[in-house]
Amino acid sequence: LAKTTQPISMDSYEGQEVNITCSHNNIATNDYITWYQQFPSQGPRFIIQGYKTKVTNEVASLFIPADRKSSTLSLPRVSLSDTAVYYCLVGRLSGSARQLTFGSGTQLTVLP
Amino acid sequence: DAGVIQSPRHEVTEMGQEVTLRCKPISGHDYLFWYRQTMMRGLELLIYFNNNVPIDDSGMPEDRFSAKMPNASFSTLKIQPSEPRDSAVYFCASSLPGQGRMNTEAFFGQGTRLTVV
């Protein structure tokens, strides 16, 4: 399984753009890159998913270079409510395999 | 849909007792995952099912743990006998079959906080 490495913690201020980078050097051809957000006492919540290049939705953008060995989650104009743990994971999609392995996550703290 | 429903939300039990955690996935989802979360080990995938069939149980820590999915709307995770080191938050998640190779979006329940004393 592809191992992911991301910063343990990051601080930011309200209104700033936050970029969290994740390394996944051993990503396999069938792996998709997915980011989740988790608030205390809640289950993780899906943010965004991508395979290559750039993906954007209403809450975030995901940048994936051509070699796919890393990815960057971009959160535009964060607010205090974006304080959470953000997980980068690679999802193995092959036949019936759907193994979603979480890394250690990045604790994002948004300051006023 | 009410989302993934787990019960109980909290469970306190004595060492050696049997513990059963329950999960109702979102209707129409054919993948079901069980995760365990602790401060030390983070989120660990224990087992997952596809169409009620266990696909990969390599994350199940030992024989004391077992999981079943008798039908598409119900799954259990059982620990027998329980030990203090099993104390953790256990999450259940479900997901759609996806389209082709797409879809790694899983919907998580609120979790069951298990304390074994």
C-alpha cells in the first residue's frame, strides 16, 4: 500500500489560503488520491478526490503533478470553522478492492 | 437518508466481556468499512465488505475481533473477550460502488466510543 506523509500541524489566519501537501511516493496506477476532514468527536468527511492534474469543487482544490508522487490540498480563504484534522489517503481501486488507508493527518488550526 | 448509523454511541465494559458494535450503512451503498481510531495509531482500517462479503480483513488485530454483514443494511463488529487496549473510537463507513475506477468517497458514522476497564 502507498504510504502517505504530510505535516503534523499547520497554523493559518482567517481569510488566508492554506495549502497542505502530501507525499505518496509509492502510489500505484489504480490508486486515487482523496482528502478527508475530521472534526473532534466526528467521523471523517470527504472533501475532494482526484487522479491527476487539478480538481476543484465548492470547498477545495486538489493539485496533482504528473508523476503523482505528491498532492496539494488548497483551501481558499479559511475560517475558524476550518480548524480540523485533514487526511490525505490513497484509495486502491481494483476490481472489488476499495482499501482506503488513512495517514497520520495534518492538524490545521485557523487563528483569528 | 439519515446517513450511516452506529450504535451504541458510547460503551463502557469490563475486561473479558463481549462487546458488539452495530452499523447500518446508507441504503444503496454496497461497500462497508470498519475503522478504529486511537491517539497512538490514528485511523486504522480493520475490515471491509463488498455486497455483504468480507473482502479484506487483514487489519483485524487478532482473533478476538470478528465482523459480520448478514445483509445489506446491517453489520456488526464483535470483540470477545474485550481488553483495555481495545479502548478506542470505532467508525463504520459506507460507499457507493462507484463508476469504473472512480469513487473513494466514504460516508462515516458518528462512531462508537468504547472504553474497556
